[in-house]
Amino acid sequence: MEDREKLRLWLDRYNLTQSWLIDTLRRRGLEVDKATLSSALKGTITGPRVTKIMEVSRQIQDEYEKFVQSVSA
């Protein structure tokens, strides 16, 4: 399974929206609009920008997972 598919499933699992992810990416200094994120998750665009979006998204996922675990512990 590709990273983009994993990210889509992860958002669904935690009932998070693409808008939430866009806001979180922006707070980290990565300007992303809805169309760009949607295309990146569908795989219709590629390149260094998408690589960066996915990299920062993975960091967000890791931090969110740690937060959820700490709250449920």
C-alpha cells in the first residue's frame, strides 16, 4: 500500500478531514491548498512538492498517534 493510500485511510480512521490536515500543514509552514492535497492523495500529481507534503504528513501522523496513545493510557 502506498503512503498516499495509508494517509487517506489514517484520516478516515481518526475521522479527520483533509481541511484539518491542510490547516496542520500550514501551521508547519507548508502552504497547501485543497486541490493540491487532493491530487497528491489521488496520485495525479508527483514531484518534490508532493514528497514534502507526504513527509510532513507522516510526521503529523506520528505525533497524532503518540498523542492518542498518551491520552488513552
